[in-house]
Amino acid sequence: MLQAIGLTSTPRRDLAPLVDDLTFEARPGCVTALLGEPGSGKTTALRLMLELEPGRGVTYFRGRPLHRIAHPAREVGVLLGDVPGHPSRTVRNQLRMLCAAVGVPVSRADVLMEVVGIAGLRDQRLGSLSTGMDRRLGLAVALLADPCTLLLDEPAAGLPVRERAWLHGLLRGHAALGGAVLYTTDDAKEAARNADRVVSLASGRLVADQDVADFARTRLRPRVAVRTPHAARLADVLGREARAAQRAVEIVEESGNRLSVYGSNCAEVGEAAFRNGVLVHQLADETGDAGVAPVPPVPQARTRAGGTVRAEARVEAVPQARTATASPATTPTTPPGAFQSAFPSGTGHPPIPADVHPDVHPDVHPDVLPDPHPTAEPAPEARSEARAEPRPASRPEARPPGATDADEVPAATAWSVPPVRRIGGPLRPVRYELLRVFGTATPFLTATLVVTVSVVTALVLARAGHTSLSRVLLAWPAPLPLPPAALGAGLLGALAFGEEYRYPALAADRGTVPRRLGLLVAKLGVCAALALALGAFAVAADAAALRLVFDHGPLRAPTDWIAPAVSWAGLLIGCAWVGVLASGVFRSATAGLLAVLAVPMAVVPLVRKALDGPSAHPVHGIAARLRGLSWSPWPPEGDRLVLGALRVMAQPLAAAVVLSLMVLLCAYAFTGLRSRVRR
């Protein structure tokens, strides 16, 4: 059960809110269509439900708002536009990454690729998918965690008839198992054909919340679709005969030599065309859209400046119509009960002629014909039992005329989706982060660039001389603020949250990119490991290049290598963590990388200025005092480690890194707490 109560978007300056006091519900076991013209506030309403848009109101998913649900992806499956994934990531990697995020086995990705018919595209990049395949991938993402509710924004936009039939069959199957489905559309006929309930919007306000039969009776009316090269002549003929027979007939001239005739039928129109020698290419019964009822004006509301703001209703453009009636006072009418008798009992679908071929009637396909013997839908509490039972085989789809075997796309329904097994534990965020990092070539390209620059810099420093061995191995000349490996570690850290905000694959999981402690710890741990591996690889490559070029000239075995190694590891990890936290706070990878560069260039001079001068309290003998405070005595080597750590911390760069990490960690916690307060 989905209940939206009082949804109101934040008003724009001197304009009415896009969504104004919207209240409705989507019941389990039903497909609900949110109908409205483009710009009527459908997408904004969905974003308000998912807490992606600032505003008022609350949406309950089975009695709980989204921010109160521990695992929202297991409750709500979302499709908002295109799949928000990295264009260079493959379909299989994207689904496996999201499987780890929602806590299901990675084998679920292969199962859903088979269900939605994209198993053959598993190695294709997301940036190269067509509109239809992208919609299928979006449905697979929405169904990963087996959610109870589906929220879909224009899922059939840009799809051919066959793809639309498959999609609505999948949604119908999900609802048949007790789930709630809410999707937006601007096509009234599609809503009447595929939904159980229709919620109509106009200018962000609720117009009607109706059962599909009532919606069809009040909003739709039958018409005869005619396609002829002599549209104007046929319109005159039909108008003359209607006036002669004292009948109310409305003729609407549309583009492409098409006519829509209301108040007549195919037999009468065909006979009139035959008697007058008018060539007709198409003649079919359809269900037309009568338009949205006008919305009453909103009362005037005073603004802070003392002015007034008035929200005006959207007026739907109506094509120029040619009406032939017996008298000016006569209006076209529809016999009472015409739509009730036309709908099969209990189906809630408009009538579709059985002899209509897809070639003749482009808006009708055999797959969307209503079932004359509908079965009762299971109750919501029986949904888990229904999933455990064997699913019936999907109905085979008819091939459209002119289609070839290469155009065949496997059909599937929600009954083909097996039950899902949950995977929890503290390693779930780590699995997600590893799949996210290694799902693209970014870390490998970064490592290649860093090692190349590091080797070239090390060779130049060794050839020039007058540089210490440690700086040569680290490829760190004095003019540079950081060595290449540290910059690469900072870049990988900045991409940890930067890619999340640029390609928000987890946005629907928490209303925004998640701020959970487990995800932050996973990102810090994975980035630290990547930074250490990158630093070790860069030093090893520098040493190998120096040995290869200069033999044993500039290389000498260091006497004390522990302290430099600890300092090097601390610098790499510190730069990576600064990038992670800064990109999480500022929501940009560029800002994260700039924060890494700001540590040596801006924070270090401040630290040097603060530490300049003699110390009032010397720290001699601190290792012995710490040993006396410990519960158990440590070996003498422990004193050396403590003194080495203190010497590292006394360096301005180390102190600047630690200070920056503390500030960024506080800012990250503050922004996360602020977002929770807003909810």
C-alpha cells in the first residue's frame, strides 16, 4: 500500500508549486496510472514520494515513510528516466554492483537479465544501449531486491507497441503477486488499457481518482479513425449526411490525412465513403480522449512583499473541429451505459475489435487484448506464498508484420522471477565498493598514468642529482606539493563519492546518496588499500627503472627504512581519505581533488606558522611515561615506534593532513545530520 498525503513541492519564485496538496493511494494488487499532460507535475510527485525533492507532505509505504525503512530498495523499486550508471560500465557489472548494494546474491543479476530479455547484452556498455534496452535494464534494477512497490516514471516513453505490451505485461504480473505498481503517463488510452485505477493531474493538482471503468466512461469516448487522401471531402460528406439525418456527429481533422469521427461507427462512415466515391485507406473503431476537466482556480494568496500569486489551470489545446448537428443547441452525446456494456466484466479495459490487425490499427497489438476470463488477484498477505509457487508460462507474443528473427526479443513476465535470498552482514558495503571500483577502467588507467609519471620524474631527478634517495624513489621534487602517487590516491578517493553523485545509482535507496556509516567505512577501507597498493607499485617501478637505467648508481640500501615507509603510507592514506570525505561533503570529485591539493598548499603554511617558535613543554621521555601507563609492559622496540610516530606527526604535512581529516569528518557528520533533520 502506497499512501501519498498532502504532497506539495517548494513554490518557485512568483510561481505556483509544481505539485499542490496531492493526496491519493496505490493499492496492492493493482496497477495505478498517474495521468497528466507534460508539465503537470507527475515526475515531481514521484520525486516528492522518494524524498528527492524538497517540499511538504508525506508518503507511506506500507505504513512507514521512506526514511524510516532500513532497506528502502527492498520496499520500493524505482525507475526515473534512464539508468543512472557510468556509461563505460557493462550491464552485468552494473547489476552485480547493485546486487551487492541491496544485499542479494550476484547471481540475481543473471536471473533478471534473462527475465527482462537482455541476457545477450550483458557485456554491452550502458552508454550504448537503445531506449528499449535501457527501459528493460531499468526494470531489472527496480526488481533486484524483489520490492513490494514499483514507482516508474514514463516507463513506456519512446517504446514501440510490442515493447509497451511486454512492459505492461511485466507490471501486471508484479501486481498479480500482490505488489503495488504506480507509473506515470500522458496517454489516456494507454492508462485505460493497462491500469486498474487512474489518478489524473492538471497543473499539479488532483483532478480525479477513479477506477478505470469510471475513468473510461467520463474521460474517453468511442470514435472512428479514418485515414484517407481526401480528408476534407470526406468530412464535408459526413457533415451533410449527419445534418440530413438529424444526428449529432463531430468530425475532427488531424494531421496526416486522418479524421476522427465521434458519434458514428465504421459501418456508417464506410457506407458514406462508398456512396460518394471517396477512397479510404484505414477505418477502425478506437477510443478517443475527451480531455482533462478544467481545474478550479486557486484562491489568491498573499506573498511576503504584499503582492498576490494566482495558480491558473492549464488549458488543453483542442484541435479545430467541424461539427454537424441538427440545431446549434444540439451537442454530441453518448448513450448511457455504452461504455459499461463495451467493457468485459471485471477487466476494466476498453473494447478492442477482434479483427483489427496491427498494420491497420497502429495503437492496438494482439498482446494488449483484454483477457475475457480474468482471474482473481491474490491478497497482499498471500504474496510471499504466491512467489514460492511455480509461475505459469508467459503468453507467446505475436510477431509484428515485417519483423525478422534478428528483431526478436525474449518475452518475460514477473512470474518468471524466482524468490530472492537476502545477504546481510558487515561486508555487504565492502562488496559493493569493490564492484563499483573495479567495474570500470578508471583505477587501472589512474595507476598506469601515475606509474608512468612517477618513473619519468624519478629518472629526471636521478639524472640531475642533488636529490635525496627517498625523494628520488618517491618521485617527489621539491617544487611539487605532492608526489604523483599521492595525487593518484587522492583522485581515487575523490571518485569514491564523486561518481556516486554524478551517476546516482543509489539515490532511490535513501533519497540521496547514502550517508550510512558502513558505506563510509567501506569506502575509506577500499581507498586506503588502493592507495597503499598504488604507492608500493609506484616505488617498485621507480626502483626498477633506476636500476635498469643507471645500474647501481643512485641506489643505496637505506639503514632505517621503517620510519620513511610509515610516513609514505600515512601520506597516501591521508590523501585518499581527504579525497573521500571532501567529495562526500561537496558532492563533487573535482572538489575532492582540490581539497587534496589544498592540504600542502594552504593548510601546511598555516601549520608551520602555528608551530613556529620554541616549545614551552618539551616531550622528552614521553615513550617511557606511556609505557608506565600501559596495562602490560611492551618491548623496548615499542619506544622506537612511538618516537617514530611522534616524529612523523611533528612534520607540518602530517599535521596538516590530520587537521584536514578532522575538519572534513566533522563536516561530513554535520551534513549527514542536517539531511536527516530535513526529512
